[in-house]
Amino acid sequence: SMSGVFWDTIVICAMTGLVLVSSIMKNPDKFFVDGKSLTGGMLTTQAFDTIPVIGPIVLTIGLITFAWSTILGWSYYGERCWEYLVGKKAIMPFRVAWTLVVFVGSVVALEVVWNVADMMNAFMAFPNLIALLGLSGVIVSETKKYLWDDNIDGFSTDEMIVIKDK
């Protein structure tokens, strides 16, 4: 859904950016520890703490909803991919493994979580990049057809290619 992109990018990122900029401009001394500026989560927490009463509440609710929706979204995405690769019989083992991974991720060091997440994203990106290279001729052909055959404002009546289920 494109609404997720809107809420994350436009609303959450814009709000966080405005809070960071305005808080740092108003109280620059609060954002340095031992002469070094705060970064990441500590910077954001300190910025929202400068908003009386509601700042920490907004940050907490935002983090909880963002974390929950991210866990659900990636779980669904992974489950559908796993079902496509292995079949319906593998859904329950995937759910059990996912639950264990979420638990482990909540108790290990944050750096480990980010490294594993980056590695898993690379594992997902690799086959997609191979497919893009393999289909690059089709992509170029379809792009040329769209851009130079006067199709920009119209729509195609060509039959869409459908990949049949197994």
C-alpha cells in the first residue's frame, strides 16, 4: 500500500526532522555529551524530550506502532515468499522461526540486529538484481515503447503477462 510510504516518509520523517531541527536550534547544548554530538536514537530521544509532557509520549507511541507494523509487514512478506518457494506446508515452521527471530532480536545487541537485517536484505536483493539483469532487455524495450510510442498519457490494451501458479 502506498499509504505506508506516505505515513513513513511524509508524516513521520517530516515530524522527526522538524522536532530535531527546532530542538537543536533552541537548546544546542543538550545535544552534546563530552564534546561529541548525539546521534541516532539518543539524538531523537533528547529532541522529543524537549517537548514538554507530550514529546516522550508521542515518541513512545510512534516507536511502538512503527516497530509493530514493521514486524507484521516483514512477516507477511517473508511468509508469502516462503510459501511461494516451499509451499503451504512450510507456513507454520516459518511462523515459529519468525517468532524466535523476533524474540532473539529483542535481547541481543542492537549492532547484531542491524548487521543481520542488512545481511537478510542483501539475500533478498541478490536474486532480484539477477532477475533485473536477465530482464534488462525487456525493461529497455517496454520503457522505449512507453516513452516514444505516445503512450505516456494513455493506457495499453495489450494483454498483461501473467505467471501461472504451480
